[in-house]
Amino acid sequence: MNKKDLKITLFFFILPLILLLPSCKKNPAEGTTLKTPPLVGTEVDVKKIESQTGISFNILKTESIGYTPLHKFYWVCLKDKINKQRLETLAEAIIKETIVLKPNTYHSFTIHFFWENELRETIGKSPCFARATFLPEGNWQKVGRLPIDDYKNYKLSCTFLE
């Protein structure tokens, strides 16, 4: 690998990390106050997904960052504990609903999951118990480098955090 290839590879690896770090950083001085009602006006019809999946949840916050590629983030609160399979079902439903309303818009999706009984005064102070990502070929390095093409090469990954 020559120096030019190395620089290009590093650029495409580091750039997404730089773009994503501010949204993942926990800052107790900032954050959404959890004493407010669930977020309204998102791409997701919560009631529709609840009836499809049987999983009760609220969307606490949503954010889109970047400029081609555009990254979509959700912070979701679950009322009851669920297993990994049901968590994947919920993540898939949220992502599919977003894609239907805004096709070929987002190059990556990340959903942070919280338990309702573990919420604190802000999201930044609340422990995230799981995270779901929807990425091209399941790889952050491919974000923005591969065409979206109806997301046929995208893979969903759900991880429970300790």
C-alpha cells in the first residue's frame, strides 16, 4: 500500500469516527430532560410499531448528523425488558419505518436502548443497555463508500452492553 492509499484509507476510517463522536459523548450538562413527554414528530410511528411488534417503547431523542453520508441516531426507551431477538425486531421495525418515509437518505443507523426504570434526569446520565447498528456490510468503514441501493447490502447488528 502506498502513502496515498494509506492516507485515503485513514481519511475514510477516521472521518466517520470524528463525525460520530460528538453524538455519542456523554455530557451531563447537556442532554434531553427525561421528565418531558416522548418525542413527537419523528419519522417513526411509535403506535404502529408497538402494534406490529408488541413491544412498548418511546423515542426520547433523534438526531441526524453529517453531510453525505448522513447518519441517523435514535435514543429509545423500553418499558419492559426484552431478549435480543425482540430487540432486533424492534430495531428493524424502527429502521424500516424511517427508510419508507425517507428512502435512500441515511448511510448508517444507530439506536441506543434504555430501560424506563433506569432512566435518570437526562439521557447522558442514563445507562444504555444495548445498541443496534445498521451499516453497509455491517462495517463502519463502508459507510458512504458503498451505494445505498435500497439497503440490500446492509446488516443489522444488536449488542447488549454490560
